[in-house]
Amino acid sequence: MLRKTLFVVMASGWLLFLILAWFSRDRIMNKVGISFGSEQLQMMVRSRTKWFANDLASNPWLGKCPPVLLLGDSHLELGKWYTLFRGRFPIRNLGISMSRIPDAIEIAEQIDPDKASALVILSGSNDLTAGDSVDECLASFRKLFEVITTRFPQRPVIVLSLPPAGRGLGGQSLSSINAKISDLNNHLAKETQRNGFTFLDITTPVTKGDVLNPALTFDGQHLNDLGYATIADPLFQTLSKVCPENR
């Protein structure tokens, strides 16, 4: 009887662990990916990118109102945007944890222009963390913007600034990675405006003392619910201006 009881308790514990791990998988993936950067995890990102690209091609949006497309990394993927926007905008979240700017390019090439009311872009953090220079990131952004300009000439595009880090990333010190983020943001704002897109500063609202506000993050890198609520309002206001027909 005691052995059976112990077995049930242990099985229940493992079941609870697996359930919690499943619902926390995105956060776990990000932490593991940033810490190890293994080829296996990069293959997983590539696999998810291809899945999104194929899904866009084979399963177009069927709603009457084209959705706002979110294109980028985990900063977008982890947000509960439909709820944050109070259901005012149809959302198709194409954010992929640990992805880089070239992954966003691959997905953008598969989007049906008629199935998007606007694009929101937030990418580049993982590129910098992996060791790419600011110039290399800008070159990737220029390719992404070229694809978007060609495929979506009549669609509003909002480019979000990169939030700062709250800890060192990719073997780089906190001051070093944040200096690169700041430099990239400054150049990205100019590149965005040069292409006729809207640049939205979400860095300032989540920054405290030149780093990511500890109250707005769960791990020093990604936003928590309060952090998302902080950036959701300015993004909502901007979306309301560029695509008011979807409100």
C-alpha cells in the first residue's frame, strides 16, 4: 500500500512538472538558447521558421478584416497582444523565439499582401547576442525593408526599437550589449524613416537607469506581463493612427 502511495505521489509530481514545463516552454527555450546557442537549437528555430512560412502559404487568414502581422523574435511571440489590445485588432503573431532578422525575411517573403492590414517588426536582439555587429544587423534590416517595400507598398509598417538588456548576454557584459542595442536603435530609427515606415520607441518606457527595468522582466531579458502592458499602450495608439479601419 505504501509503495503504491509513493508511486502515485511521484507520478503526480512528474505530471505536474511536465505540465508546468509545457506552459513555460517559450521561456525555457529562450534561457537555454541564449545560454548555449547550440546547433540543435538553431535547427529548431529554422524548423519553426519554415513551418510559419509554409503555414502562411497553405493556411491564409480567413477573417473578414486582414490581421496586423507581428514579425520578429520572442519579444513579440511572448506577448498576449489580442488581450493587450482589448480585441480591437485581429492579430497574427509570427514571432519566433531565438529567431534573427534573416528568419523574419524568410517569413515576410511568404506573406500574402492582401492578408495584412499592417506589419509590426521587432527583431535584432538575438543577432547582437550571437555576435553580429551593428553594421551586420543594419544590412539585414535593409534586406528585410526591401522585401517589405516591394511586397507591401500600401501597408503601414511599424518598426519597434529594441528594449535594453537587464543582464549580460551571449558572453557580453551588460554595458557592452546595451551599448550595441542603443547604437542599433539610433541607426534603425533613421533607416526606418528613410523607408517611409513608422519608428516607435519602446525602449524608453521599459528602461530604468540605462538597463531593462527589473520590475518589467522575469529574467533580465524578456518582458513580463507588466512590461508588455507598458509597451502595449503606445503600440495600440500608433496602430490606431495607421490603420483606423480595423478598430
